[in-house]
Amino acid sequence: MPVSLPIWRPLAAAFLGAMLLGSAASAGAPVSLAASVPVRSHLLTVDVRFRLRVVGSPDAAATFWVAYGPLDDQWGVLQLRDAGHGLYDASAKLPSGRTMIVFLEGHGAIRTRAGRVPGGPTLTIRELGPWNFPGKAIPMIRWHVPIG
């Protein structure tokens, strides 16, 4: 069953919220999404490249990210690295399947038990999907920094 966009937003918010709340927890069990879902062996993986072109001058603390999921019953978030001249990118080997993709702007990064996540506040730059891996290459996303 395809994931519709109205369902994706609360799922993405819950995913990122759990990641961020896990970083603030001072006691209790670690927050790990991988531990909360069954892990399946996936035979087919796909090399995926995410690219973002930022037009304008982002805040000095701005960081850029891509969140995806579910793929093989898991959700993920990757930090895009600064490739220069306003281009940010990341590559990953991901399980094949149908997923949603969200490009985000954060402020800094927070280390959690589950890995690095965007620091708040976060801004949704663009949502794509459902998207199939393998399939069409993900287009370069162009984003203009808001003025003011």
C-alpha cells in the first residue's frame, strides 16, 4: 500500500522527534529506531545520491539533511556535506523499495544514541515521493534561502 503524503508528515515528525528527544534523555533506555523494528536481510541495495543547491546565504549554523523511510522497515537521516558553491550532497547505499524523501535545514547537529540528527529548529525544504529505488535518479533540489 503506498504511503500518502498526509500520512508521511506525522511519521517524519515522529521519527525526527524521537531522534531529538533521545538526545535529550538523561536516563532510561537508549532511543534506537533500529532496535524497535524487525531487521530483515535485503538482497538488493542501490547507490543513491542526494543533492541540494542552496541559493543565497544560509545562517552560519545551518546544516542540511535528507530523511527517508521506510526502507526495509527502517527510517534514516543523512547530513549533506558542503561541496562548495552552494552545493550540498550525500551518497548512500540503501535497500531497494518505495520510500518518501524529505530535504531539511537544521541548525547544527545533535549526537544521539541512534546517530547524528539535525539541530532545531528544522525547516522542511522539499518532500519527494513516494520514490522507488531503483528507479529515476533523485533530481538536484534547488532552494532559495528565505530573506528576513
